[in-house]
Amino acid sequence: MIDIPDALIATQSAYNGAAGRAFVAALPGLAAEFLERWGLRRDGAAMYGVCALVLPVVRVRDQCPAVLKLQPVDEQTAGEPVALRCWDGVGAVRLLEHDPATGTMLLERLDGGRSLEGVADAGAAVRVIAELLAGLTAVRPGPDAGLRGLGEAAARMLAGAPDAVAALADEGERGLVRDCAAAVREVAGEPGDRLLHWDLHFGNVLAGEGGGRWVAIDPKPLVGDPGFELLPALVNRFDADAVGARFDVMTGVLGLDRGRAAAWTLGRVLQNACWSVEGGARRLAPEQAEIARVLLGRS
């Protein structure tokens, strides 16, 4: 029997409505199907995130420890197995099996109890993020990969910028969003061709079993400029006084042009602003407003 966590039921219902409830209802049968199909046995308590149920398992034929990841196939998750195959275990969790029809994946098992969130030195954690990104974004996926592109995302955020500006209550923040949009317009014609993780925050970096390496998990892949990857590590464990130093470390390790990296980081602030006002927000997230001020030279 598979016990479905109440929090996963709640998030699936809130974000995906009837489709989310149907996914949750199908989870016990889906888990049973793939435990049998891939020759797996349960090996621990279920884990979960916003959209996925993760079951620790052992592959019986070779006693390989792994996890079975069950999640809906949608715009956010469809590219995950494509990216994991491209990275092939270098800097990212290794994909062992994948079922395209259901999105079910068998992944190498990592140490789920040890993430970068637990590293006391935030500067050291940011450097780990930068070093992982340097490897991950070195990959150029082929044109047939079918992944989303940063050019399309930039076009959507620029189209949504006027509504975001109009919705914000603070004139200073409206000015920040206008300037973020102006920065994105400067670079939007060259969106880049590298494989991006798009969600590499501290919680999405786990230790490998045995603790010998740090590994990225849960990509929301996009093809574009590596400068678009930097915002999560600026926001994590936010320290206004450390924004500039963190930005310097990441651009240095990745070898990025600072002006382009700043523009694409401002693009992430713009994108988040557009999403926030769609959800009813009337102010920018304070830490993201401060990051925008720093990168625009106003702080």
C-alpha cells in the first residue's frame, strides 16, 4: 500500500484541479505497476515535493539503490528526462529508466537528508551552485531535443511587463520592473543555446550516497543563456550585503559576461514579478527588489 501525503494531495488539488486529483488517485496503481515492471522493491518511506511522489527502492536484479519518481507530465516536467539524459549523471542525478507515457522515472538514489540547505557557510554553498552550473550549462542540446527556449520565455515576460507595472502599488517597484524589462530587451535577441536547469536553489542540490559529490535534482529545463540561472542562489538564505559578492563568484566561475548575466538575472526578477501579479500580488518580493537595485546600481 502507498500512503499519499496530505500535502501532496493538497498541492495537486490546488495547482492542477481535477487533473491533480485524478493523478493522486492513480498513484497507488501507478507505483505498483512500475515496481513490478522494473523489478523493484520498496526500501523506505515515501518522500514528496510540490508535484512528485518519490519512493526509495532497490532494483532486485543488481541490488542497485534507486528512487522511483512519479509525477504528472506537463510543461514543467516534460523536459526533465531529456535534460537528465543529456547530462548523463555529470553534475545531475542519473536517469536509470523512464516511461514517456506516464512520466515515471527511476533515478539513482542520493542522500535525501543532506542538501545545500544544511551547509552553514552560504558563500560555500553558492560556490557549489556555481561549479555545478558551470558543468551543466556547458552542454548544448541538439535541435531535436524539443526543450523550451529562453527566447520564447523572454517574449512572454516582456509582453506581460506592462500589466505587471500597472498592478504594482509602489512607484519605485514599478520603475524597477520597467528597468528590468529594458535590460531584457537589450539581450533578448541572443537568448543562448545552453542547457539550463532553471531551478537550481540550495534545496535542489543533494549529496551523493557516501557524500562524495553534490548533485543537482529536479530540473525544469530550458535552452538559453547561463546568466538566467543565477537568481535562485542570490535569493537563497538572502543577505543584501552579499548579493554583489555572490554575483561575482558565479559570473567568475561560469566565465560569464557580467552585463549580460545581470540583464538575464533582471529577467528572472521580471518573470517572477509577472507571475506574482497574476496571482494577485501588489508588491515585489523584497529580496528580489533588492537584487534588482543592486544589479541596476541603485543600492
